[in-house]
Amino acid sequence: MQIRPAIVAVGRTKFGEHYEKEPEKLIEEAWLKASQEADIERRDLEACYLSDYFLPITNKFGLEEGFLSELTELHVPMEVTRSFSSALSNACNAIQAGRYGMVLVGGIEKMTDRWDKIRDDLMLLEDPWSYYAGCTPEANHELMLRAYIRKYGIKGENIEKLNIALAQVSFKNHLHATKNEYAQYQRKITVEQVLSARKEARKPLGLYDFAPISDGATALILANEDVARKLTSKPVYVLGSSSATDYLTFPARDELTHFLVSEMAMKNALKMAEISLWDIQILELYDQSTVMEMISLEDLGFCKRGKSWVTIHENCKDYKGYYEIDGKRLFVNMNGGLKADGNPLGATGGAQIFEVFKQLRGEAGERQAKSDEEPMYGCILELEGFGTKGYVYIFGRD
Amino acid sequence: MSSEPIERRVSFLGDRLKGRRCQFCGKEYFEVRDYCGACGRKSFGKMVDMDLFYEKGKLEVCTFTSEPTNKFTKLGSYIYGIVSFHDGKIRVPGRLTDRIVRCNEEIDFSALEGREVTPRFRRRYSVDKSDVIPTISLTFTFVDEYYPHQEYTIVKPNKEYEAAGIVGYGVYTSRFRIKEGSIERSVPFVDEDAITAAVEAGKLALIHSGIDSSLIGKIYAGSESNPYAVKPIASKVAQVLKLGEECEDVQGVDAVDTEFACKAATSMFKDAASLVSYPKSNINCAMVIGTDNSQAAPRDCPGGELDLFVGYGGCAYIFGKQDVIAEIEGWYSCTSDTPDFWRRDGETYPMHGGRFTGDPAYFKHIRNATEKLMERLNLSVDDVKYFVAHQPNVQFPVRIAKELGFKEEQYLPSLQVAKFGNTYSASSPVGLAAVLDIAKPEERILIVSYGSGAGSDAYSIITTNQILDKRQRQKLTVGYQAENPFLEYVDYTTYRRLKLGM
């Protein structure tokens, strides 16, 4: 890679319910934090890459670029995509091509303004045919779990263990979020709470298995390596990035127990970064549900197919702050994951990168991954739809 | 959904579950695709049409939904899952229908998964009263419960008859009942209405007849509970059942709705029979459907007396001249302007004239039509094996049968009102079907309908030898639906909720 894109600063808002704030205010807040950190001015930005999944629907917000131009008095090129990862992808391409030296990547979502219709919107956008058949945003996660149990012949006592392992994922992520001042839920929950919510709902997964709907914004400053070094002594480089796509309709895919997109994107990102899987210590997964964290560990190659729940179960019995797999420490969802940190779709990827950035620079405070050697590499997985798109980024430091 | 073009596209594919198969590698796709993803350009334009409408699937995995998205809230709770067809070659999302999940019911998913299901044509979800009603067949029921899977096998006709007659029929009622006193009445599930019953009945009639659906040149749908004031039921039936020659997305069939209270369907029997007999009509077969989600105001409101008798169901007859199971010997119809039952435009429920619906209405017209027909055909009561009358309640058809001189063995077999309630346009047609289900060859059946407003159609029908050949093709007989171990009985509140629909 001739020009390495590097992150010089990150910023974000707290995730949660921001009824009182316009969407523009949220992105402003995230951008100001990032620019302050990098000590740059608006005019230093040569372009903006923004993402929101469905602001035009939730906030009747068209041409987001225009709102942002008004707000910032910037008239630079701006492009809007649906996920933070896809915005970052465009930004990286531009930096690598040598077109720009420094750009803003931002993500924003305001979901609570439309809380009453949000599940219909989410489902219809995820897959119209499933929506027409009666699917809910939660149902596909539950069907994937059912398919997983059937495919791997998990029976009796092991089903019990698997269910507990999934509850532990939620417990663990909430535990992490207690140390994250930006998280939507900065409180602990118990495995029993997760289990009893499922029982109450009479479903394979319950309230505590799913990420919430959230408002929030995230931003980062991306620059080419030379510019980055002038602004910070600790740039975080984008070493590997890849994405993949799959059918919209989950039932129509060949495989119901994992996401092809995650597997493919990870493989290509690793190749590009020229590191091995186990060089990665910091991992931010897209845990829209606890099942997602479980299958993503397999999709990305950290656990064998059909076995990740065993790893989770063994590690969470007496949770030490990381998953230990084959003697290696893997710090997963240190910010609390989507479950506890929150999931404002278009901004979520930015929060995942925020966490990796902080961890790699040793600036995560109480959340800092505790390992013998300081982590060199971090990785994020972001998804759009129910595994319709998958993005993997691998970040590293000097 | 508020976009009519999207609605058209979704229902065009989803009502019939249309798909395509690659003739090179055999890969199958739900939705109409012009090329195969695996075979690429060489497959362009060479994909084979297929549909899953008459197929049997398997519920692969499922989950429970108690908090559906907004448009599904009237369904309350339901089982949702993934259904596969053709040994897993094709998989679709699907909802189990005809199932009331009780609030304390334990759900064992593994007991449901792996079981065989069949697609059912239903309302998709709720919309505003002024919107187009969305439908779909991504709704399923288990084949080992109320509604068995039946293949639709087209049989080449081998016998031509001189007179037109019935070549096939189908009766559809739901699996829900309300039982009050000695009367049981069929209750639609919440996603059913007059349109879905019409499609079901037509489907069953095609299965029974064994004729190619493209041979049907005209479809009449008689109803007084069409959820639309303007938009025919018949066009939906024609499209979903692929009646007439198909040309791209248009069916070569004439489709029309008819209305004359409870005789909207029977009135058209003669038109259908005449049409297929006219040498230049170029119409081989015609289908007549009577379908109603019989309307009645709640019990404490004006017109609420009807609420004790109304049922739900559809009944379809196919008329033609080949492989006839019952020939039409003759008919007589009569009409007078008698206002005994009516529903004004824009009103939800009908009104009726109390005692006035009896002697000057029902009895007068049925008696007139029956006597005139028997006189015309020179028949005595003993020449008739079975007598079928319109059945608004149990008393009326029994009294008129007795008055006309018929004995119990002649009129009781057709008496179905105590099983299904008054199915309005489908009432006397269901009675006829009950008799055709058991009749032997060469037996004469007299059917006399009654429609308020008012009029009667009387037909004399004589069964042929072929009635026995075709009988085995139909599992969903009237008797099967009346006495079924999977019937589910609901209370009055549930009945009103289900009847109101989505």
C-alpha cells in the first residue's frame, strides 16, 4: 500500500435517547470532539464522507449534505452512504488515490424520533419479502439460532449451556459498558435476567439479547500517513479493509447458520493487512443480538464452526475481561458492544472504530485491555441488513 | 403499503408463489428471474417458470412472534419461520396461519420444525380502510391438520356430453367454529375474507375437476361481502388460479362479480352452462363461485339478529361439457321486488325485515320456483332423490321441504346450516356439494336458492357415472370439513374479532 490512510482523531456522542437534539446537533458534537482532539479547523477538511442508514425516513431528512453544509459552512465534496464502514471505505479510497490529504468521516442516526414505526421500517428495509411474510427485526436472529441448534445437533444439556452462553454474551457486554461513559446502558445485568426475559417472551431470544434502538453520532479524521504524523504521534492505520454482499432474503441463502459476508470480508482484510488472525487482540463485533456475537466469532475464524458457544461458556463462567482461545487473549466488544453501547445504525461503525482507536493508543482508561503486551492490532466487523453486507477493517499502530 | 404498482408486483409473485428454475443446473429461485446466478448469460431467457401454489413444503425452522410489526398487530401472536420446497432447493419466509396462540401456551419449536406445510392464500397484513387489500401465499398450514395437501393433476377429458353440467366443485370453510346451542358456524381466521374463500374454493374445484385452468373462459364470483365496493373478487381469483390462457401477466378469461343477496352465485349456473353450450363462445369451461364472510351487526345492534346465524365459506362450481359429473336437466328462476333484507351503500352491516323475510319472501319464492320447474319437467316428488334449499337457518329449509312434500331422506343430507351457519351466497351451493359428495350415478337433485330482494333459482341436476371417478380426488369434502378433529371452537368475542378481520 503506497499511501496508508491513518486515523488521527475520533469523536462521538453518548448513545441513547436524544429527543431534545436535532440530528445535525449530534454530528456537530461528534465532529467538534474529533477536531478538538486533532486540533484542526473546518477549513482543513477537503471532503466529508457521511453515513446514515435511514435519516430520510426517520427524520424526513433529505440531502443530508445540505444540512451539514449549512451547519459547518463547508462547501467541500460530501457523500452520504448507509453505514460508517462504507463511508470509511470511500474515504480510504480517496486518501489512497492521493486525491485528498485529510477528510472527515462521520456517521449519524436518530431512531427514537420514530420509535412507533421503527420496527416496520427496519424490517421492510432489511428484506421486503420477509416483512410481507410477517418477519420482525428479531425473528431472523432467532431462526438463525434454531438453524444452528439443528445443524450442529445440539441437544439436551448442551442446549441449556448454549442458551446460558448467549445470556453471558449480554452480561459481558453490559459489564464492559459500565466503564464506557458514552454507552447507552451503563449498568450490569445478570444472566438470570436475560434468561427470564426469553421465558416471558416464549421465544429463543428475549429483550436482553438484542441491541436497542439509539440516537447518536460518531466522527473521525482520516488523513494520509504524512499529514497524520504531523497531527499526532500515535496515528492508527487502516491496514486492511474489505466488504462483501449477499442476498437480501435471509431464508433464500444457502447457509442459515453463518454470514458469508463476514467470512469473505475477514479473509480479504487479513490478506490486505498482511497479518495473521491471532495478531488481532481487539475485536469489535456487530452484536445486534447475542447470536450475532456467537456466530461472528466463527465467521471471522476465531472459533470452530458450531463451537463458539463452548468457548463463550467456558470463558464467562469466571469472566476475566476477555475470551481466552488457544491461550490467546481476545478482547471482544470492550465498549459494551451494540447491546450496551447502543446501535444508532449509521453511527455504530464509528463507535466500534472509536473503541479500537482508543484501545490501540492505550487511551481507553478503565476499559483498557489488560494484556502482557500492548495490543498492536484491532478489528471491527460491521453489517448492514441481516448479513446482506459485511465490512471488516483491520487497524494497527506503529 | 400505499404504492399500488408495488402492490401489484408483490401480489403477482406472492399470491401464486411464482419462481423460475434454471434448466441447465436446476437451481431454483423464488421470484421471476431471467437468468441463473450460477450459469450466467447462457441461461438468459431460458429459465423455466414454476410456482409453488399447489406444492408441499417443509417448515425448516421457526420462532414465535408476540410483538409483530405494526401491520401485523391484528394477528396478535403467531409462529414465523422458514419454509423449504423441493428438498430444500428453494426456501422462503413464511407465517403459520389458522393458529390462535393462547397466552399461556408453551411453544415447543422442535415439535413444529420438520413438519410438512402447504401454502395458503391469505390477506398479507392490515391496511387502512381505503387502501388496496394486500394478499400473499407466504402463509402456511400443516398438511396433517385441517387442510390436507392435494395435488392438482390435470386429466385429459375423455367423454363429451350433450348437455352442459358440473365438471367439478369445491367447498372451503375455515377451521374455526363458534358453537351456540345446537348450531355450529364457521368463523374465518383473522386473515381470511370473501376473497380468500373464493380463491380456496376455486382451487379445490380445479383439483376436483382435473381440468386445465387455462380452459376456463369465464369466472363469476357472487358475494355480498366483497371487501371492496368497486373491484371484483373474480379478477383476483382469475389471476391467482391462472384461469384462461396466460399471456405475460394477463389472463385470457372474462371475470365478473355478481350480486343478488344469497343467490348471486346460483343465478349464474345457467349462464355458465349456456355459455359453454353456445357453439361460438369458444369457452370450454366456466367457473361460478359463491363466497361470503356473511355479515351481521353485533347482537345488540339493529340487524343483530343475523349474528346468530352467519357463517363463512366459499363454494365453486365448474361448468362444461366434458367429463361431466352432473348434467343440468332444466331450470326456472323467479323474481319480485320484495325488500326483506338489504344493505345500503357505505353501511357495514345489512338490515332485514324480521318476520317479513319468511312467508312473503323466502317461502313464496322457493315454492314458486320449485313448483314451476317440476311442472315444466313434469316431475313428481318421488322423481327427486335429493332436495336442496337455501339455508338461512334450520327451520326454513325444513319447513319448505315438508310443504313441498319432500321426505327427510330427501332434504336432510343437504342441510348443512347447523354445521357452517348461513354462508349467504355459498349457502345452497354448499348444500348441493354435500349431496354431490354422496350421490350415486343417475340420481336427480333439485337445488333451489333464495336471494333477498327477492328471487329464487331452481335447477334439476342428474348425476353421471363420472361422479364416482372424480370423488376420490377431493379430500376436503363437506363432511370432512364439518366433522374434523382439528376444528377449533372460539368464544363470542374471538368470533367477532376474527370476523372483523385485518
